[in-house]
Amino acid sequence: MSSRVYILLDVVEGKAERAAKTLRDGTGVKLADVLEERPRVIAMIQARTRSELAKLTNRALVSVESMTESLEVLPTLDGLDTEAERRTDASAR
């Protein structure tokens, strides 16, 4: 079981690709993509515990702080795994 948070970032004009790459290079970041419109970047961070997720999320946000105008943090509910996660776990056996 894992905890996830999605982050929507409205970044400074011209910095979207750099922000996404910076996020992708971070620990726990499973996804960071540039969007066509505002908000400009979406990221997903995953960790085994909520405590670890909080640390990784803070670290990711600090890494792009100078490029960020605003953001929205969207944590998922604990204990509700997705179909994709179940399939990944099953294939690992």
C-alpha cells in the first residue's frame, strides 16, 4: 500500500519544462508532465507512508519554489489503491 499526492503547479512563464525536469529528478516523484494550459505542470509523488510522503512533497516543492507562482496539493485517500497498483503488484509475484 502506498500514499500519493498530486501537485498542480502554475509556474513562471518559460519555466515549465525546467520545473518538470527538476521534479522528475526528485526522489519519490513518479510523474511530472507539462500541460498545455494553466496550471502548467502536474506531478505525482508516491511513498510508503504519509510521513514519508510529506517529506518528499516538501522536498519537491522546495526544488521548484523559485519557478512557482502558485500551486495546489491534492492528496489521495489512504487505503484506496488503484487498479493499476493492484496489477503492478500482481505482476511482481
